Amino acid sequence: MVPMKLFIDSADAALIKDLATTGLVDGVTTNPSLIAKSGRPIKEVIAEICAAVEGPISAEVAATDTATMLSEGRKLAAIADNVVVKLPLTMDGLRATAVFAGEGISTNVTLCFSAAQALLAAKAGATFVSPFVGRLDDHGADGLELLHEIRAIYDQYGYDTSILAASLRNVGHVTGAALAGADAATLPPETFSALVKHPLTDKGLDAFLKDWAATGQTI
């Protein structure tokens, strides 16, 4: 069984480089809002991130029509071999996804909010589909349940599209995504860092250090 992958959802290249030193970062996702926040040209940012992380790096098109999506997506894919072209879950986005599938270009179909949408993404040949867990929760739905539904459908029919759980707001979301069988989860840097935290870990470490100091020993 393939372990669940952990991606960082950020366009802060310096921060991504630092987190990558943990050996726990399997990929990165970006979007137009994160690129805008970086204040840097998209091609420059994506190239720098691709050089820092070997895994899939999602770079999103800004177009809304198929023809321009294809033009933008090909330019993004040319930046590095590990670029994944990110496309919106619209009919135009699905058309572009199918074309890219035929060209051997990896895709991440984003803004997925229903199992029916995820089914279409898989039929179009998407490499990844990104269900937005937290945003569904914001609207009174159960985002984690959507992951279970998509997993059941993909397993039922043998679709190869990987489920990339997105919009994960907290550690509970990450745990829930893993239990639902998501192939990957993309996390804001602060959520990624929170995964290692637990008050009992800190308390236990403090006690060990105190007891060790009392021995006067060194290693």
C-alpha cells in the first residue's frame, strides 16, 4: 500500500525550502491567490519550488476557457518536469484535462465539492482531484464524508485519479483525510507544523530533560 503523501499549500519558496529539510514534504500546491500573495512572477516562483521539492508541484491556470487553459497549462508544464497543471472543475477545465491527459501532462482538478464532480474529473483523466474539505464544512456540509464517497467510487471502478484532500484547516482534518483513504493531503504550513505538536509530548520531554540534567551525565 502506498503511504499518504503530504503536500504544502503555499507559494512561499523560502518557507517551502525550510520545510522540505524535514524529509516529510512530498509535493506543493499553489493557486493564483497564493502567487499574488508572494508578490513574485509565477514562473519564477514555480521554478524555484520545483527545484526545492522533487514531488508534484501544482501550478494553476488563470484562464476560464479551454483554449487559453491549454495555452497557459503548456507554458506552466514547460517550467519543470514535476509541474502539475491545476485546472478548475468546470466543463472547460475538464475538456482541458482530457487534452492534457492525452499529451501526458499531469493535472490537478481543483475546487471539487461533490462526488459527482470527482467522478467527472476521473473520467477526464485527471492525475489528482482536490476536494475542498474545510470550505464544505463552512457551508454546513461534511467535507470528510465527501472524501469517503470519492474513495468508494474510485475503488468501485478502478479509477487511477489520486484524491488530494484540500482546504484542511486543522490536525483533525488531516487525520480524517487519512482515515478516509485520501492519497494525499495539502496543508497550509501552519497546519503541517501543528501535526507534530501534542501537549503530552512537550510535558514528557520536559520531564526527561529534567531527570537527565539531575544525573550530571553527558552523551
